[in-house]
Amino acid sequence: MDANQNVYTGKLAQALGSPPFDMTCMFQELNGCEAPPSFHRGRTPITAIFGSPGLYTEHAMAFPHFMSVGDHRLFVVDIPAATMFGGVHPRIASPKARQLNCSIDRTRRQYNRLLTSMAEEHRMQDRLVGMIQSSDEDAERLHLRHNAWDAELGCYMRAAEKQCTRRRNDMIEFSPMVNTVLHRKRIYQWALRKKKGHRINIGSLKRVANVWKVDDPLNLSIQELESRLHGLEEELNVLRYTSKQLRRQHLLECLRRAREDGDEDDEREIKRIMKRESDKEKQKRINFAVRPPQGRSVTQVQLNDPKTTPKTEADFRTEEEDIIRECNARLSQRFSLGKRAAISHGKLLEDLGNLGDTEAARRILDGTYMSSPRMQTRPQYFYSRSWRGWH
């Protein structure tokens, strides 16, 4: 804690050391002395770590100045997990990302309206005031009630967030025509599940079918439903080529209606959507032209040289273990080539060393190095080329 005041005589320290907190400086409790000055030009300890009663400390130390980020000392306290979690370690998991897009005014207003409605329906404010005013209740029981109230409010927040956020597939641009085809496809899939023995809500199916002008799909056979689903799939494949134009026409029509109605909020939101989609499409073209293609997972490797071996006679590996083993063998052979060269062992390694900073290396560059008669002719050629390149 960076208190910006004395951590032993300041108001914050006195408040933490008084009931109901009764917290103490863990550095002082273990070492028997106050913490050193925090700032490198100061004389007062303004940084410390406070702990609740029952929190056991095994080690505590303060680093010298400038041993961490910033100009204050770094304090480190070693606390056993048993004293913090009671021997039960919490499960470490990545936090879930929020689905709410707060950059959209309409979404923010809808979320606030839904959350306020849920809180009023379940009397969240009245219950909180009642818990605050119940001074005669047991402290532990009151703490549990507060936690339960907080968890309940979190459920309402997630429910409102879920209703305000709709994830759509971006494989095809949205437009009224595409939306109609997708809903009809979903209705036929719904009816097909019923035909195959799954339990569905028949009343909901009939209502949705009536909205999207689909004749009673339950009277169709399985073959007829599958045939119509295949036809809708073909129609979607055709619409993919014109979906961008249909999307543009839909947004322009929405913008025209917003201007006629004088709705400035809708007009501003539609313009924002059009600009965002235009920027996204522009960036997609830039990425296609500039960025290298992304690779996929390796499905097979060829052991022979593809330049000299016909594909019909090539030896392939398709299993995961075989692919990993062959790739590791080729890579280890490739990156160990330097270790297997003549310059990396024997007399040459003794004369040149690993860094090539010996007197023998200097004589090679000067053209005066005489190798042993037992050496091969290739090193002699290497010496002569090195001397020519150096001079």
C-alpha cells in the first residue's frame, strides 16, 4: 500500500489498526522493526503491507531503492497458501470476456433499462438498505447475506448483457432478404428435429412459421424438409455473391427513413455502422495484399526430394507421431551440421577455439597458418579463400 503518509502514525494506518480491521504491518510484525524509508530522498516510511489477524508470515523483506519499477522500495512478503485460502487453493482460470458492446448508444440504453427493471422487480435496493440498517444481526450472517446479494446482482447483470448482445455469423452480410432465408432455414431445421423424434415447442414453431410465411412445416415429410433445406442452402450460396450490395442498400434505406423521421440518434448510429464496415473491408484488402498467407497444420510430410522423385513413388508420413519424429530428425540434422564440420573438432578446434579469437585464427587471416599434414585438403582451400577475402 502506497499511503503517501506515515504508515505507522498516519490516519489511514491508525484506521487500519483499529477495530473492526485490527490490521498490522507484516514487515514490522516479522522483523521486529519499522519499515525503512520508502522514497530514496525521503525519511518517512509511506509504503507497507498490512495483514489481517491470523495471517501468518514466514519471510518479509524490503529491497533497496531502484530495484523495481518506480522510485519506491519493493516489499516482498512470503505468506503460506494455507493461511490465505484455508488449505483450499482457488482454481485459476482466465476471466470471461464481457459480451456487452458499450460503444453503441442503443445497447447501453437497453442494458440500463433491463438491469433497472430486474433490480426493481426483485427489490434489490430495498433489500440492500434493509441489510445496512440491520445492526442487531450477527456479523458473519450479515456478511453472507451481502455476498448472496452481490452474486444475485451479478446474475441479473449477465442476463441483461445476454439480452443486449446477439452474436451473428459474419460469413454472409446481413440484409432483410438474407434474414428471411436464414429464418426459414431455421424453421425447417426445427421441424426436422421434431420428425426425427426430438422434443420441441410446437406452439412456438407455428408462431414463428406464421411470422415468416412458411406453411405448416409439420405436415411435410423428412424427405421434403431435407429437400427444402438443400434449396435454401443453394440460395444462400448465391446470396453470398450479392450480400454486400444488399447490405449496402439496406443501410441506405435505413438512413433515408431515419432522416425522414428526424431521428438524429439513429442517423448517427447508421453512419457509424457504415463507416466501420467500410474501414473493415478496406483493411481486409490491405491485409490480403501485404500480409503473408497464414499457414495451416501439417497434414503430411514427404521424405523424398520432390524435385527428383515422382509423386507416385514418394514416401509420405500422415500420422501425427510419424510427422513429428521425421521433422525432428531433419531439423536436428540440419542444425547440427556446424558441429559435424571439420572446423568444429580435432586439431582445428584446439587451434581456433569456439570464438575464433586465438593466434591461429589471426595467422589464417594473414595467410601464414600451416596446418598439419594429416589434415584434409578442404581446410587448406578454406584457409586460402579466407586470406583472399580478408585482404
